[in-house]
Amino acid sequence: MLAEGGDFRQYLKPEVLARVGSLELKARLVVEGSYTGMHRSPFHGLSVEYADHRPYVQGDDVRHIDWKVFGRTDKYYIKQYEQETNLECMLVVDCSESMTYRSSAVSMTKHEYAMVVAASLAYLAVQKQRDSVGLATFDEGLNRYLKPSRNPTFWQSIIRELEGEAGPSKTGIRKVLDDVGERLERRTLIILISDLFDDVAEILKGLWHLRHHGHEVIVCRIWDPDEYDFPFQGPTLFQGLEEAGSLLTEPRSLRDRYLQQVKEFTSRLRSGCHRLKVDFAPFRTSTPLDVAISAYLAARSNHIRARSSRVLGRG
């Protein structure tokens, strides 16, 4: 048990956190280490709706239209009340074979890192915010689906599901996103946590489906440092995952082409997400969990506040 008020950050480096046996304890360490002393919700800015207004939709009570905002923007916005700001979040976590990769330079596989990210976000929402969180795990198709709940004990169910093994199946993101989108009964914040090793056009079609149904989407791409930097030297046998075969080659001759392919792949994903108004957040498994999560949440919160100010004509 850690002493109250202790320095949690010493436990948050991936090589240290990997030695913690319990996923539940990992998530608690990340959250408490990242947000100890914060007075504002760490999920501030992640709500599907604006903090104080939302666009009018057919069927809304016209008595709640903010006519002052209409005068500035020529658009209808509804005054939003506190109970409407509750977040409903669905974590969609990749458990395909490619997520089992771990280079010698790091201590956590992509799947292990993704599990801690998902468990930490679930802990933040359910235990700290009292918001609703659900979980979907997938590879070629949807494996498990837990409908969002704000019951504090539900976090334990999410932890148990996340602790399952990854592999050996391929990745099928488009089909999974379509399935998840059809199951959700209300507008939801969907957080996709994956290495995204799938066809970019198909991924974007799945994201478009979610956005078309009014969902807010965040894409968290989890990659190993090797996949970013391709640091290999000398003859190397590359063993492919997800039935990709094997290749014995001189990696230095491939490095420039590989990095160019990575750049193009990332550019297509990033620009496609931007068009769809989907957040694209890349993570390295070598980055401490508190740094990765808190930096993203801070950037997200700033983005939402700026967007709200622009739309409502403030500042």
C-alpha cells in the first residue's frame, strides 16, 4: 500500500508499472499520480456536449433556446443544464495479434499499455466523475461488449474484461465500429484504442459511421518505439503478425522506405480524422502513462474550450 501523499510518479514509468501485478492497481497509480492536487475534473472537456450550450435539434423545447446566442450566430442553441453534461463513454480496445508486439527497449506490449490506458480512463470516469463507461474488445470482430454504466462497482467488470489475452486474430476495425455504433442508444464519446494496423480507407469509413450517428470520437494509436523509428541494424529476421509471413533482410536498406510509408500512413489517418472532426492521439509505449494521458486530456480540454468560444461568439 502506498503512503498517502507519496510521490506516485516514481511508479509510472512503463518499466516500473509493468512489474505491478494488478491492472486495477496500475490504473489507480496512473490516475492518482497524474491528478493528485487537481481541483477540476480531469475529464473536463471530454463531454459530448458543450459545457453550457448545445445545438438545437428537432423536438427540443423552444423555451430553452438562447436567443442572445442566436442573435450573435444566427444559429439555434439550447441552454444546457447540469444533468445533461454527464458523459457516456465507450472504450473500444484492440486485442488483435499485432497488439502483442513488444520491442527489447520497452517493458510493456502494446496491448498491456492499451489496457492501462483504458482502465485509467474508466477509473477517471466512473470513480472520479460518476459518469457512464462501457467497454468493447475486438480483433476481427467484436469479442465482448459491456453496455455503459455509472455504477461504481462496474469498473471491476471492465477490469476483468481488459485482463484477457490478445491474439491470435487479425484486426477488423471497420466492422467493429459499425457494430458498436448500432448498439449505442444515445450520443456517446467513443475512444478507440488500437495500433490501427488495418486499411486506412476502411478505418475512416467506420469513423464516418460513428460521426454520422452523432457520436464524438477519439482515436488513440498505440505504437512501440520500434514501429516509429525502425532502429534495426544488421541482418534481421522479421516475423510478421496477423499472418503477415516472415522476412530475412538487411533493415538499413529498408529504413528510409519504411519511414516514408509510416509518414504517409499517419498523414492519411490524421487528415482523415481531421475531416471527420475526430481527435487523433498517438502514443508510444515508452512514454510514462501519466505523461501520455494527462498531456492528451489537457490538450483536449483546451481544444473544447476554444471550440465552444468560437461557436458561441465569445472572445
